[in-house]
Amino acid sequence: MKPPFFFTAAILLMGVSMASAQPAGAPAPAVGRAAARPPARVRDPLAAGYVKAIELPDGQVPPLEAEGNFIIGATHTPSPEMSAVADGELKGTIYKFTLRSTESRFFPGIARDPPAPGATAPAAANGNTLTITSHPAPWARTVSVYVPKQYVPGAIAPVMITTDGDNRAFNVLDHLIPLKKLPVMIVVAIPAGGGDGQGSERGLEYDTVSGKYSDFVETEVLPMAEKVASVKLTKDPDGRAVMGTSSGAAAGMTMAWFHPERYHRVITFSGTFVNQQWPTDPDNPHGAWAYHETLIPNSPVKPLRIYMECGDRDNFNPRDGMHDWVQANENMARVLAAKGYHYKFVFARGAGHTDRPTISQLYPTALQWIWQGYPIAEN
């Protein structure tokens, strides 16, 4: 019998924690091309033109309930909640299923063409250094659905989407849900289609500034997550969050920006709010750079709560003036403040792009901050 629609496999893993999949505090899958980038220069958050921020003593993280701009020191000690809980009875259950591009209505799959042998790299008018082309290429990805031990079958639960298949939330929830510091929520960890950057499937999904990726998640991923894990996910946007790193962070912002009726809460680490969109959209030629350039400043305030982090050694490429990750995140903080958004921006000294120790230091408090205001059941 042919599997229904795009569902191809479902695996029930009982009592599996994040630590069984990767070391505590491990980064999202290695999808970047950092070796090809110029070395990141160290930026000073106290320099002229940067947002005014509260600098904290080294080793401290921002106060849990506070909003605004903060600078943390270069010592990044992982939070204990990033490790597996000692009591195995508290571990959530992880369900898995596979999606194949050949069965997707939104993303049938592409891969970037390699440059021709001996090709030069003249600067193009749009800031890219090579003509980028791609070809059809199928992919398969395995989605993980975390269900906490405290979930009551049949209950409607809040949900958090993580991009790049990021599963770091699993251990944190095992720790903090029993302490009633976070709601009893489901996590759906969705890997990218493959590759990175312009011309890749990951780049197409994450760096495109439109509602398409959100529609893909809503119609092709979440219904299957509910079916495989036997859960019910809330449709209330206040009970839905997105977390991501790098271009996955930009994707999270895009999911909420274009569909605030679906998502109100966003966590970004090293957000790629730069000019990565491919192919170029004539109505939005600067990609995610447009968030702080035009979209946020020129739009009515949306009901979003946004947590951001970037490091003083985050990515920088001088090719078009719109590939400085630090400046992009600084700009985001500036425009969010000017519009009166609820946001928290953490500038981390001694941290590179999607820096593992920094994320491990901040993640538990980032989760608690982003879910402030959402009711936590007493029973």
C-alpha cells in the first residue's frame, strides 16, 4: 500500500533524549561554508553607531525578564540544562518521520551547480561574485518531534519549530518543564533540504523572504507531526514559536513576519538578516537585509516577541555592503526598538557565527524569555 502523500516512514523512539543524538550543546548541523569566507573581524559593541546596551560582568547572562540590548563577556559556560536530565523518567519521547522532496508541493529540490573549471569571480552588479545556477536534485530529511513526559494525550499543546533539525531544546525542556519554568510544549525539529547559500535548497528555503516556507511547514510538516506523534498542536499564534541559527534564524523571522497569525515568538542566533536571497526578487531585491532596511521601519507593528544574539566575530563579507552579520543584527535591534517591539538583543564577546558555547550559555534563558506571558499549567 502506498504511504499517504509525503509521509514515507515513522519511527517511534521511546525515552530518547537529545544527548543520545548529539553531545549536549552541540551546534546545528554543519551547513555553512565558513572556510570560503574572509576571516571575521572583531567588532566592538561600544563603538560609535552601535546600539546603546547594558554591559554585564563576564560570565553573567541578561536578567530573565529584561528587554532591550545587552553585552555579555567572553566566558561562555554551558548552562546545566543543556545536558541530559539525570532522572530518565523525566525524558520526553522523540518521534521521527521522513519527508522526500519528490512528494512536496512546495520544494521539489534543487542543488547549486559547481562553477566551471577555471572560472573567474568578477563582482556582479547585485553583489554576488559568480553567476549562480542550480539543477533539480531530490533530497530526504528526517523530522524529529519531541513530546514531553508531561503531555496529556488529546490535549492541545503549544509548539516550537526549530530549523536545521536543531534538537537542543529537548534537554532544556526535560529540565524546565517539570519546574514549571516553561509550558508543556511540543518541539518539531525540521532539517533543511540540503546545501547552503545561494543556489542551494537550504538557501532557497531559508533566505527567501516570503511566506512560502511557512506554508510548507504548515501544510506538509505539522499535520504529519501531529499524526506520527499523536499530539494536537495549537493554532493560537501566541502558543507557537520558531527558533533558528544563521539562515535558519532568518527563516524563523520570515515565518512569523509573513504569518503573524501563526507565530508570535522568535529566537535567532547569528541571524542572517543579510542579502542572501536567491533568486533575486525585484519587489524585495535585498533579501533579509530588507527587514531592518524597509520592512520593519515601514510596516505597522506586528504582535511578535523576538530574541536575538550575535557575536563580535560573527560573519562579515564586504562584497556588497549588505553581508555584515553584526551590523545586520545591530540594525535589527535599532529598528525594533524604534517601533516599540518586545525584543531582547544579546551581543556576545568572544563569539563567532552560531557559536556553540555562547548558544549553550544562553539557550535556557532565551527559551524562558521568549515564552513569557504564556500560561503554564499548575497541575
